[in-house]
Amino acid sequence: MKPNAIRTLCFAMLLVLGGVAYAEPAQFRALGNFSGNKKQVDGVERPFFEQLAQKTGIVTRITFNPMDLVNVKAPDALRIIRAGTFDLASVQIGMASRDDPFFEGLDLAGVATDMETLRKVVNAYRDEFDKRLQAKFNAKVMTLWPFGPQILFCKKPVAKLEDFKGLKVRTFTPSMATLMQYLGATPVTLQFSEVYQALHSGVADCGVTGPSAANQGKWPEAVSYLIPMAVNGSVQGHFMNLNTWKQFSPDQQKKLLAEFKVMEDKMWELAVEASQDAINCSTGKEPCKEHTKFNMTLNPVTPQELARMREAVSKAVLPQWAKTCNAVDPTCGVTWNATVGKLTGLRIE
């Protein structure tokens, strides 16, 4: 066979192989957040996936379901993505950290006490987070966003962090528990659906959650004081199975990332706006547009308490997280220092 003919044949074979490599999946199964989070699910996720094929030119048939409607538990979402049961899932990072503590480095308790700082922290850690996710769970980061500032709701007045001593506080991540133990409180692990009754019955004296979730869950009926210092942001993510991701062409991948970025931005905006409205409503202030009005007392956060929180992070949260994470991967602390630590001025020794 002549050289030109051989080159032509080889090029044709590459085109065929390339076509196989980039064959779109016949069906794309997306797993959303819990259906009770209507602003995120019905307001953002559902319309996003309904319009995704049209906006990207992808012909794949896309199906979307909130995780609770298909009986998926939040702690299982990462494993389901790794197994390929779904092509994409909304994942709660705090829950995912039980499979790998490295992931919680994105949203450690007390590190970012406001949403502006949190977004910088998330962006600083994003690339390392994505590398880890791909290597250990065969998944790619498509979005990272918060539910909003996870603040404190208490039955008793809490004017300063020392006032948590002796109280039972509902937490839902390992570093939150570490923080509360350092402050002399007893962390209580409860599902969100269990907290309202726990606050009424005395099983818990305080609870950590987002302002909107607390308002919708009627926590202000059981507690009287709101402390608007963010313990963390309850960061979530949309992660895609890598095998699915690799079926899309580079051009399609570029378009997908652009659309998911639009969704991520909407989720950040929603976190800030809904949280402020919920704080206003829960404390009986105006403007109160979309939440139920209550009459809680708002305990302001002073610069002294922010400094005290930073001290607790340095002395308790970071050392405990580093100990746990370094036992799995000895580079955890070094990676965190080079990313989030460099940004915030905090350091794991």
C-alpha cells in the first residue's frame, strides 16, 4: 500500500475511534437535592436540567429526580456516582467527608464566617478538591455552592462563644463537632427532620442550620435567639461520573462547564438573598418577603467573638482535621496550607 494511502487510512481510523470515544450517552440521569429544598430544586435545578440539552446542543435524553424521591440517602451520593448508578448527583460535602476527610477542607467549621470569604475559600481549594474527587471517586466537579451561612439558633441567650459551655448543640459535620467540644458544648448529631422535636423536648439546646431552613422548619417556635455567625456554609456540589464526562467531545464539555457555571452562580446568589430574608423574617424585621415572620432576638456578632472563633479554629478545628486527614493522606495539611491557609492566614502546624 502506498504511503499516502496508509496515512489516509490511519486518519480515517482515528476519526472513527474519535467518534466512538465521544459518543454521547443515550440517557443522562441526574440526581438533584432533596425535594424539600424547593428554592434550589424547583427554582434552579429542575429548569436547568430541562433546558440543558437545548442550550448545549447535546441530544442525550436527560432525566432529573430529587434524591429523596428515588430513595437515595445523602451519605450515599458519592458512592452512587462512583458506581455509575447516576451520571450526576448533587452531593452534600459534609456528608461526603465521612468517606474522605480531605473533602471537608473546603468548608471547615469557623474558617469562613461570611459568604464572601467562603466563596474565596471554595475557589482556592477547588482544583485540589477536583483532583481528589477524580482519583478516588471517578467523578468531576461541575459546581460548588453553599446552602447559605449555617448559623446558630438557641433556646437560651448566647452573647459570646463561652456561653455555649454546657449546652447541647445539634451539629452535622465532624469539624462542627470539634468546634463545639472546644467551646465546652456537647455536639448532638441529628437529621434536620429530627431537630424541631429535639429542641422542644430538650434533647438539644441549640442547632446549627441555614436561616431559610430554620424558618421553613419552624425552629423559631422552639428557640428564641439567633446568632448570625456562620459556622460554615453547608457547601454542596454537582459531580459527574468521569466515564460519562469522557463520552462528551471537548467542545461539548466546554459548553457543559459554561452552563453549570451559570447554575453555580445562581445558587450562590440564592444562598445570600434567601438567608438575609430569612434572618429578617425570623427576627421580625423588614424587608420580609418570602419567609414566615417570627420574633426571635438577634444577638449581634462582635469583632471580639470573631477573633475568638479564629482562635478556636487554630487551636482545635485545624489540628483535629489535619490529624484525621493526614492519617489517610499525609499531604492533607500541606495542601490545605498552600490553598485555604494561604488565603486566610490560618495555618496547620
